[in-house]
Amino acid sequence: IIFLTDYARNTIANKMPLRNTTVIPHGIERRFRNRRVLSEGFSKNTYDPIKLLYVSIQMPYKHHIELINAVYELRKKNINVKLTLIGPRWGWYSKKIYKLIKKHDPSGEFIKDEGPVPFSKLHVHYNDHDIFVFPSSCENMPNILIEAMASGLPIVCSDRGPMFEVLGDGGGYFDPESISSIVDALEHTIEN
């Protein structure tokens, strides 16, 4: 049996006996690889916004709601951030996201929901942003996280599932169910 992460193998092994298993990590297309050099930090009060990106289907375990609320809290602290959401919409949860965006950003100034983007164009969005945020709490193999890693973006990530195994010390972590934890992790990344 081939698993993509030790996390996945261990999760299944806790439910049933396994024999003859191996882990083969997922690869990444070259177009996602960017040799970005971060020579300067961000200024919290800069006129140019710090562009945050989250790529994922809109489902409850992906924690878009908590991320949107965290971005709103950062803006209340006069930290000039903008959030772009990319990914397919999903039923009632996407309606809830839409209402929350309209509540916090009625003029569409700092939260943009792009919806689905063709996979062939996705790398362009990674290259056009400053920080990648990944608040998903349930993953087997977070391909999107690997794409962000290859892009060279600073990453702030959920502390759940296989994220530690995949990202290691390559980013900051937060509790995806805690708005204040997301705020703290983003603020720390922006300041450092």
C-alpha cells in the first residue's frame, strides 16, 4: 500500500493492521517553483498591502470563515493586508463566506473571492502574493501547501494533520479554529 505521508499511514494503521506499506511523497510541477528572495521584510503600515493567498475548496474544515475574521481583525489593528481566496465554492458554506465578506468588506477593498481558477494558471497567483495561508484542519496530502512551498512564499499554516510533516520548520503554525491564533501567526510572519 502506498501512502503519501506518514500521517496518513499512521492514521489508517490505528484502525486496521497494515503490511507492506511505503510512503512516496507527492511531486510538484516546475511552473510552481520560484526562486523568490525576500530581501526586505514587510512594513505593517505600508501603503502597499500585504497580499495574502488561500487556495482551497470552500468547505467547513478548510476554515475560510476563521481566516476572513482574522484578516478583518488585522485590518482593525491598521495592518494593511488583502486576502485572495481561490477555489471552488460549496453550497451553504460558500453562502456563509459570501455574507461574511459583505459584512466585513462591503466595498470589496481587501477580500476577494476569485472562485475556481484553472490549474494551468494557478502558479501565476502564487507569484503575485506575499504570504500563503493554509488553515485546513483535515488533509491526507496537502498538495496546495506543497505548491505554496515551491513558490517560495512565506507560509502560515494550520497545526493539524500532516502539515508538520510536510512543511516542517518552513513556516509558522496556528490553531485553525482560533481567530486569535491565526491573527498572532500572521502578525508574527509580517513582523519577521
